[in-house]
Amino acid sequence: MKKTSINEVVVYCESCKKFTRQIVDKVNHFLHLILTMITFGIWSFIWIYIAIWTFRYSECLKCGIRAKYISVK
């Protein structure tokens, strides 16, 4: 896997049967930090929920299929 930009990665697409560029949904931690500071910590509960319990999905730019994204580092 190699990164091409902040929200794009090159991974294997099961539908296309080859490596394609895909857009990855990521948590914007900076935005959540600002919201946590503005709400005096109340937003941190929502931030923790989003960061831990939501799944990351990627969308193939070639076929448009959304699949669960597994980061391989």
C-alpha cells in the first residue's frame, strides 16, 4: 500500500481484481480537538465513539464499490 494523498491510497480492489486508487474515509482529529475545546470536553465522548467504534471504508475510484478499509503498515 502506498499513499498518494491524504485521503487516497492504492490497495487491491476485490471487484476490479487489481490494485486501484481508493478514497479512504478518515477521522478528522484536528476538527474534533477544536470541538472538544469549544464545548469544554463534552465533545470528547463523541470523538472517542467515532474514533474507536466506527469502521473505515474505502471507495474504489474505478468501480465505485465501497469496502471496509484495512490499513497495512
